[in-house]
Amino acid sequence: MRLWLIPMSYAVVSIACGFGFPRIEYAFLASYTLDVSIPSVQAFLSAVASGMMALTGIVFSIAFVVVQFSAIAYSPRLVLWFARDPVLYHSLGVFVATFMYSLSTLLWVDRGGSGVVPLFSSLVVAALLILSVVLFARLIQRVNDLQITNVLRTIGDKGRQVIREMFRKLDERAVVRRNAAPEALGPVTQTLKYSGEPRTIATSDVGALVQQAAASEALIVMACAVGDTLVEGTVILRVHGAKEPLDERQLMKAMHLGTDRTFEQDPKYAIRLLVDIAIKALSPAINDPTTAVQALDQIEDLLLRLGRHDLDNGYASDANGVLRLVFPMPTWEDYLTLAFDEIRQYGIGSVQVMRRLRAALTASAESLTDADRAGAVRSYLKHLDLAIAQSPLDAQDQAVARETDRQGLGLTRRTNG
């Protein structure tokens, strides 16, 4: 559902109820009235209507300014994420509904000099006012959530959720482990290329692609992965050994394109945002290595969770166990490079960042059960030591930077021997 439809729905429903419900109340529930003077009710409804629009303007102006400032301080890719918060749109919808229904009820107070005050409509306005206050408090809480610690934790939670759900679905599907060499795939019978404005692959429907390939006894090999940006002429996939051409429209429907990357099916995106926040904190204009250390806390946790899963599972078969889809998946080295390279490059002059980075690598090497992955981490650790040796730090600072410290600068963990 498009988010702008949320406040529009509230507005349409409030207008419909404002024209219909008081009329029904006058026709069938006229005997139920409030024992309150007409001027008091009119003053109440007028105050609610006028005050609600003023509150809406003030609250959302402050919210957007704070979000914009915080997003610029952390990463520009967070602006859209914060702006798409459903709480923001539901709050706007309730505020508008309260305003519209208050005006509608005000029109029916003492209508035609009847001296009648609609009971239920007035109670509805009071309930909407209370709901508006609750949502206002929730918005204030959301603004407080923009503190750096909460932002990093929220991104980390998104990444952990994606890892948990994505690999659970991969494990539930019939996953084929085989080396599909190009010469064993059969001839290319169809190539799907992208045409249009640049778009990013947000998600892909593996099940739908497998069904289409099975219907034509073909094998689909994806050339692009989730998170890739498609430009004019980009090869999306190739079909091998199909008895008849696959419907290109159905193939495109199986891939959901958007203007930006999303967390769904893309654990790299959470790491990407955390790295962006870390390297921005390390820029000369900000000089906040502690934020980079806090980002490394979340990055290390995500890598350890990824290290427990089978990353080389970009193969899907049909119900008969026949390989039908090959799609690219990041390797352990890809995740390692994404997580640490830019932080190492931009934080090479910070003793605190180097110590925390070394702690993350050391802990990863000790925790991984896969020998190849642990070896890749140890190789990266040697690369880190080489970078420290060539850094502008003096000899004493280099020695301090090689220590392992999970706090960055707090408690050194020395290894005996």
C-alpha cells in the first residue's frame, strides 16, 4: 500500500462519516443528547478543529527537520527510511480526521434552531482527540529514537531479522548443491534485458521463477542479484535449454523493482548503512570515532550470524529435485570486505577504531567453525596489521593500535604467548 493513501483514507472516511453519521443520529437517535449548553459544545468543537490543524503543522515541521538533520548526520540513505515510518502517516491521518469530523459535527449542533446537541458525534470527536494525543506522544518518542545508539540498534535489528527470515526460507526450499558449469547448462535459448529508467532489484520471487523454468523444462541463470541497479540494456537473466520461450512479462513480475534498496532479502543493506554511519563519523568534519566503534558492535554481530549459515546456496530446484534456478549470492569474503574495508581505510588514523576492528576480527576468527572462513578472517587481520604499520601513526601509537579492545579505548585484551 502506498503510504500517501493512509492519510487520504482517513480523510475520506472522516468526511463520509461526518456527512452520514450525524444525519442518522438526528433521524433515529434524536432523543439522546448531551446535557451541555450549545455554546459550550460549539466552543469545544471549534477549539478542537482549529487547534488540531495548528498542532499538525507544528508537529510535522519539527519532525521533518529533526529527521532531516539526523539523517544528514548519519547517512543520506536513512532519510527515506525515516520518512516512510507508518506511524507518521497514521498520525497525519488521525489529525486530519479529527479536524474534518469536528467541523462536520459543529455543523449539526443546534441545526435549524432545534437546540439538539448530537451525543454520539461529540463523543467520537472526544475519542479522536484522545487518540491524537496518544499518537502525538508516539511521534515524540519516535524523534527520541533518532539518537545514534537507537539508530544503530534499529538497523542491526533489521539486519538480524533479514538474516533469520531469508536463510530460513532458503533452508525450507529444495536447495541443490552442485557445480553448474557453463558448458553443462545447455544452450542459451533466451536472454532477458532491462529497458527503462534505472531501478534497483528490491526482491525476487524465487518460487515463481522456478515454476516458470519447470513449465518449460529450462534452467534460469540470474545475472543480477538483489540490490543491483539495472540500467538500460542490463542483462537480468539467461534461460538455458527451454523448449519454448518464457513470458518476459511474467519473468519481470517475479522481480520487484524499486528506486532504492530495501532490507528484505538483502542482509548486505543493513551492513551498508552501518558502514556509512561509521565512515561519516570518521570524516574530518565530524571526528567521532566512538560512533564508528558502536557501529562495529552491530556489524560484528551480523557477521557472526552470517557465518553460521550456508552462504553458497544460490541454487533452487523444482518438486522433482531438478535444478531450475541459479542466482548469485554474496560470499563470505564479500561480506568481510563490505563490513571492514572502508572503516579500515577511513579509520586508519584512529587508535580506537583500529583496536575495536582488531577485536571484531579476532572474535570472528575464534567463533567461526568453518576453517576457510576463519582463515579469511585471519588473513584480513594480517592485512590490518600491515595497514597499521604503514599508517601515519608513530611507533608507540601503532603498538597501541595493535592491541585488542572491544571498547576501542577501555580494556586491553592481551594474548599470552
